[in-house]
Amino acid sequence: MFTVKLSFNEDLMTYTLIIPSISIGNVGQLATDLLINSIAAQKVGYIDTAYLFPMVGTEAFADGKDPAKGKLTTGCEIFVSTPHKLIIVQQRSPIINGKARFFQAELRQWIKEKRFKLVVLMSSSFAHKRLDSQINDPLCRFLATSAVDPSLIDELKSELKWSLWERKDVFGEDNPTDDRFVIPGGGIASLFYRECSTDGIPLLVLIAFCSEGDNIPDAVELASFLNSWLKVVPVHLYL
């Protein structure tokens, strides 16, 4: 079962979809929360699926001052920012063991039906798996499927100085001939990237190196990485 309940009826072909991968340090989720709160995105729906653990909790962004925020939070919710043309899916509940392939397949089907302009997956990877060449580099990397506009990739590389994720084997070691783009600790990121490549979905995967612990700085780093391109949040709001 995979049901999307959405009260927002605008055509989504002009929107960019942002989703997190449940990965090391929960950095993708934390960065997504940071983005949602910073741009005051509005909750417009949820995803009900048998592939995630059932979960309910208090309002994630309640500050104790605004009674309108005293609502429940569920395991997978959808937010919108119409000024920025963003649809944001926040997944708080982990995928049930053995169901990742089914979950991402249903998610891709929904993405294809809505024909989003671009999809951005926020993920992370084990810091101790960095290659020697990556030690002194920025902590974030990106991947892009062939369906992404080449001019956007050129902009990210030349103007923003973003670095592409290096090819690695299943052990996380450097392997330029391996086309699987393994992302150690990245959750569904590797699988989702491969399947979106096959489906012709325009996908960017943003990856932050991190370790378990206090991952707030890592989330700020990943959110800043995204914002250096989208420019939807004045930097002083979260730095």
C-alpha cells in the first residue's frame, strides 16, 4: 500500500521535489527540517504506506507560542512553498527491513505521475569512508542522473564549485570503473539513484560526509550546500 493524500492541487510540473534519505546521522532529515522551518513551508498532505513503521508524534515545529501548531506529526508528510516552487517530503519513520526496494519503487511511480521539474535527494555517507583525495575537500558532494539539464550541472560545477561523487565499490573504496555509485551509509540513495537513472527521472543526490553524534552542524552544512544553489533562505537565518 502506498497512498498519497495531497490537498494542494496545483500542477507540479514546475515544482522541484526535495526528499531525504534515512542515512547516517539522519543528516538528510535534519537538513530537510531546517529547510521547511526556514522557508515556512506549509503542510499539505502525507504519504500512507505499509513500507514505513507506523509513527505519530507531536508537531515537529511547535514552539509553545503558536496554538495553531499544536497538531500531530506522522511518519511521512508533504509540505509546499509556492513562492519557491518547492514540494518537500519529510520522512520521519524508517523503512521496514526488506521493504526499501518496494518503498522507493512506489515513490518513483508517484514522482513520474506528477512529472516534477527536478527531484533532490538529501543524503549522507560515512566520514571514515572518505578517500584520501576527499579529506581536505568540502564535506558535500553531488550526483546527477543523465536526465538533469547539462547546463545545471555545469553551473553547479563551475560557478558553485560543487564536486561530483566519486565512483566507489561495495566496500566504499575508490573504483573509477564501477558504475553503481555506492554511497556507504546513504540509505536508499544508491538504489534510488540507479532506478531514477533507468526511469529517466531528473535527480540530484546531495551527500554530506558525517559520523554519528551531534549532527546539527552536518545538517546546517548540507542545508547550506543546497541553499547555495536554490538561494531560498537568507544565510543569517540559520547560520
